[in-house]
Amino acid sequence: MALLQVDSAAHAAEITRFDKFVVRGPGAGACWIWCGALADDGYGRFWLNRNGVHRVVRPNRYALALAQHLTLGDGDVAMHDVCDLPLCVRAEAIGGHIVLGTQSDNLTRMGRTGRGGDAGTRGIGTGPTAPHAPPAPEHCVTPSATAGTTKRCEKR
Ligand SMILES: [Zn+2]
């Protein structure tokens, strides 16, 4: 893949187009959410046409190259460092949510946050390894603190 570079003068029209897809959340530290095209990997897609050559990039990479005047190569990864939100494109050098890392940085980070690869282990388990919830009691009710009674169990 070619290097990704965004020049504020040469690519002004492209940057304007990119900007239209970005919603900047309220508040100083809020995420900036990509509202353009999405792909099934959870990341956005932004199409470029540079001198007649079409290519597609992830918006978070584009945002990083733009905001920090970086040239991103294949080994460079735009990592979410603050919010872990794939659609966040906030990449300013100060206060941004995206940092430049390498592929191995990213894998280390994904391992730490439990992201990537083994999606079945995240969140509330619904897979075959999810622990079964204890069966709900069929006829017992929780003793009421206000009832003033010692009765703990009653038929309904
Ligand atoms: Zn964010």
C-alpha cells in the first residue's frame, strides 16, 4: 500500500470532504465520530482520488496523517489511545484520542484491552462457555425490610 500523506494545501478539497463526515462531540474531551462509510470491521472508510488513482483508507489513519502532518506507511498504525472507539477520528497532537504506533504496539494494546481476535470472550458471555445463571427461586420472595415479618418464604 502506498504511503498516506495529507497536505493541507494540496488536498484542501479532500480535507473539506473528510470534515463533512466528522461530528465533533460536545465537551472539550469528546470523541469526534466518523459518520461516513463504514465497513464490517467496525472502522470507517474514506475514498481518495489522488491524481486519478483511487484508494480507500481508514478515517482514523487519515485523521492522524492530517492532524499531525505524518506520512503513514504499512507498518504505522493509528491507535486509539484514549477512547478505544474505532469510529473516533480525533487525532490532534495535544488532546487527541489517536496516537501513532506500530503493529506490535497495537497487538499488545489489543491484548491488554481484551480487544481483537477472540471476540467471544468479551462482555456478557453468550457463547458456549458462558456460565449458567443460577435458577431463579420458584416460590420464595425476598423478605421485605418494611413488612416487619420474619416470614421468608411463601407460596405464590
Ligand atoms: Zn475518541
